[in-house]
Amino acid sequence: MKKTLLIVALVAGAFATLVLNACKQSNSTTIANDPVYTDRDTTVKPGDDFFKYANGTWINKNPIPPAYSSWGVGDLVEEELRDKLKKINEDALTANAAKGTNTQKIGDFYFSGMDTVDIEKQGLSPLKPELDKIAAIHDVNSLVDEFAHLATIGVDNPIGAYVGQDEKNSGKTVMHLGQDGIGLPNRDYYFNTDPHSVTIRNDYQQKHLPTLYTLSGLSPAAAASATAKTYALEKFFADSSRKLEDLRDPYHNYNKMPVAGLSKLVPAIDWKSTFEKMEYRGVDTVIVGQPEYYRALNKALTTYSLADWKNYLTKNLVSEYAGFLSKPFDDETFRFYGTVIRGNKAQLPRWKRVLNHENALMGEVLGQIFVKEYFPEKTKKRYVDMVEAMRQAFKEHIEKLDWMSQQTKQKAYDKLSKVTPKVGYPDKWKDYSSLTIDRGPYALNVMRANTFAYLFNANKLGKPVDRTEWGITPQTYNAYYNPSNNEIVLPAAQFTIPGIKDEDVDDAVVYGYAAASVIGHEMTHGFDDDGRQFDAQGNLKEWWLPADSVKFTQRTKVIIDQFSAYTVYGLHVNGKATQGENIADLGGLAIGITAFKKTQQYKDNKTINGLTPMQRFFLGYALSWMEEDRKESLSSQILTNEHSPAFLRVNGPFSDLPEFYEAFGVKKGEKMWVDPDKRVKIW
């Protein structure tokens, strides 16, 4: 992810000084719209805290708005994007478009989400048919049938089923089952004793669940009883769920079995019938991620009463749709998940929330319009070319490795050459013609969109993998690597620096902001602790010589230890869980430096605003992670997320790079100094 900067005009005095300096040095130029210059806090030494040095002035001048848990470059990009999407929606509202067209669906979805008068009148009534189905459960079979139904409308239930690629046969789509069933963001919240976890756990039991139950129609006494039983059931599931770091082992989480084997694991469920009711046809084989969780599910089906299960499913249903219901439901969901967990002080304006939901549910409808207006071919070509520059630089790094054998290197070259880049936007778009959107209840539009997405996934079962499909929209500020496709997916929005046209940003900044932080980062994921276990075709397969794997693991242990030593608000960063992202950050930077050194800007070595090309490269990278986080949000991230905090994604890898020390004259004794023999070097 990224976050971008604004664009601050230079003060007259500073500008005059820079012009004077430019006269003295023919090798120097000045520019006004230069965030990597204006956002620095020069009272901080680069070698003490580069993140604050690079971004401190902007952070000091831009406190986190009440509606946000963090504020930074990514939020600024998203603000720009939402303004553009708002215009698209407002135009659709008045277009009088034919029924079934994308324009009609955009306009009607936006209308239903903004129609607060009807939403308040409706209260809980849009969910009444679904609540009645839960109330009608009369035995274990009908309970499991309800699990199946709720899955089709996007409601969490104990069966975590989805269709995905077979990790050991990436051309085939198969059924997967993963751990699910809990209401808190991570299983550790049910057991950890740190203050942050205790606060959230107590609020969940004492305020959030009782409020949801009373809003759903239970008396205070019945709500208290339902809360206790639901929490006990969720804690039971959490106790049999794997920790965040354990979910990183692809072999440990690959347990393939026929449906008959699954029936032995969970005999309380008729799996053939259940899969059919979940719209999964002809299932013969299943990959179970965490068998111990499904053994616990079997026990829960015979241990907890039907009344307990009904309360649990009611909570799941109401919780999923609360944000689309009347104000009391919406407010409570925000209070707990927004304020208590993430520290937000206020809700986003309603139009922004509606756009966020629309983008998540119908993103490619909007994307088709977005890219026509805001991502020209010239911009796309710049980043397509940059991908190839980074690929060549990565190849050179592999060639120079002194710890990898020639045999493994040859296979690494092959895998690297087959990494498929998807840049900007898809070549073909999803067909939304079967999705019905109208100006009726907002919650029902969301429900139909959830079902559309669910069936889209379910219909892939048994079919050849569509390797052209995108798992993200072009207007999303994010990117990813998919090991089963051996692909990097780089949406148009990810390259945006807010307030600045792409053509006005020099290569030094772009190579830090995009090449290292995005392209190289995602490319390196193919060779991190998880991604390296997949071959060039995207299959989970041993392709390294055993001795090379040992040497790789020895090197990754150093980065695990490095990040495990960092603490934030008394919580240690989980070095094991975050190692993949930390490896990708360091690899992206190292490769990005090599690629940048081949550019004309680096060779000319001219300063801009007094900053050398290599200094601008590092500042561009730091700009990509510029953000400030609330305490609650950062604490939650450390407990639940495989990404390290943003400031450590700058200071951590920088302290391992000799070019950083050289560019900023970092000396022993400064806080970021690490002795050369202790610096991490992997790729």
C-alpha cells in the first residue's frame, strides 16, 4: 500500500536561496512542486530516524482527521479517487440510463445508499426474511443448510469455503476450506493479555455483542445470555485456529483429501449435499487448510445447542449488514470496529462510505470509466517499461549471489522471466449483466452484489484458471503478487502521487516511490519465504537445492530477528509473521537501486533542490509510506497484520542498505546504524 503527499509551494525566501544556489552550481536545478523536498523535517538526522526526516514536516502539519485511523499518502490518493468516482456516480444518477446498463446500476446503487430517509424507516426489516430462516433451524442438518445459505449472501459462518487454484496444480481450480467462525479480527484477541487486546475483548463482551442483540429484538437478559454463549462458541473456534505466523507455511496449510476423507474429519456434516447447497457442483476433492479447526467444528455441532447456534448466526448476519441498515446499527458497528479497534473519532461522510462499498462490490464497473479518463497510455508505458528494468536488475542480483548454487540460479532465472506483469487495468472486464441493482433497500442491493461475487467465484470450480483475471480494481491504491499465477498486479491508482501529474515527477522519485516500493516489492514476493516455494508455473514444488534453502533460511532469520526487536506501544512486531513483507521491502529497494543507477538522471548526477539523485530515490521510497497512525490502529496492525508499521518499512530496510549510509553520510553512533556484518542481505 502507499500514501501520497501533497504539494506545497516553496516560501519566497527559501525559493530565492535555491535559485541563488542554482546559479552557483550548473549541476543543480530547482522545482516548486517537490514533496520530497518540502515534506522533510531537517531538524531530524537522516541517520537517526529517516522516516521522520523524510515525512516529518507533512505529518506535523496534517493531523489525522477524526474519521480516519491513519492519515498519509494513500489516504490522499484515495481522496482524489473518491472525488473522481463521486462525479461518475452523480452523473449516473441523472443519466436516466436504460435498465441493466452499468450506468443504471451505478446510479441506483448510489441512490439507495444515500437514501437515508428510507433506510431509517426500514430499520431491521430488510433482513427479516433472513432472520426468519435462522429462526426456523430445527436440527443439525437444517443448521448446516443455513451455514450454506448464509455463505451465498456474504455472511461469515463456520465453513470457510472458497474456490481457488490448487497450489500444487495451478492450472486447476478446486475447493478450499479454511478456518473461520470468529468475530474478532484475530484469534489472539481471545487470549492475549496486553492492554489493547483486553480492552477490545472486554468491550466485545460487555458492550458490542449485547447492543447488537438488543437492537435485533432481544431483551437485556436474553441479550446477555446470547452474548455469553456466542463468545464461548467463538473462543472455542479461536482455540483451534492457527496463529498468523503459522498461516505462512504453504505446505502445512495444504491438506488435500477426497470428500470421503473430509466426511471422516467432520462426520456431522453431509458434505456432498452441503456443497451443492453452497452452489459448488461436482466437488470430489478438497484442500483443507487447518484440519484441527474442522475437527473442532464437528465437536461444536454436537456440543452447542441449536439456540446457541441461532444466536451466533443472528449476530453474524446483523454484523455483516449493520453498516447498510438504520443509524443505530450503523453507529454501533462503527463504534466498535472503527473507534475501539482502530481509534477513529468520527465516521466518514456518508457519500464516501457508499462509494467505498460500491467500489468493493462493483469495482470494475467504475474502473472502466476511471481508466479512460485518468490513466493515459503514455503513463501506462512508463510503468510497463519500468517493470522490465526491474526484472533485468533482479536477474543481475541473482547472478551475483554468493550463497546460491548455479542449479538453483537457473531455475530462479526461469521463474523471474515468467513473472507476468499486469499494469494499470485489465484487458477484459467482468460482466455484471446478471447483477440486479435498483432503488430499493440499500442492504438488499449489497446482498445481491455479495451473491453475485459469491457465484462468480463458485462458478470457477472445475474450470481452467483464467489467468487474465484481476483480483483488484484499477482505482485501488494497492498491489499484489499471486504465487499460483506467478504474476504481479499493479493497478493504475498505485502509481499516483497526489496533486502531481505523472510526467512532472523525476525518475529518482518514481524509482523509489513505484519501482522499489511497488514493482520490486511485488516481484520479490515471488522469492520471499512463502513465494519462493512456488515454481515458475505457480505450483507449490521444491525447486531449490536443499543446501540453498538452508542458506536462505539462515538469512531470513536475521530479518526475523531484526524486526522482532522493534516494539510499538509495548508490543513486539511479529518478525515471523511479517518476514515476507520485510523481505519484499528490502529486495524491492536493493533491486530498485540497481535499476535506478542505469537511468540518465542517476548518470547525470544533477541535484534538484539541493538533493542528489540517490537522496531523491530514498526520499521517494519514504514518501510511499508516509503516514501517521492512531495508537489503536497500530496496535491492531501488529496483532493482526503481516505488514510491519509504515515507519519501520522505511527505517528497517534502509538500515541494511550500504547505499543509504553513503547517500546521507550516516555514521556509527546514529540510531539507524547497523554494523556491516550484521546487516541483512538476501536478494
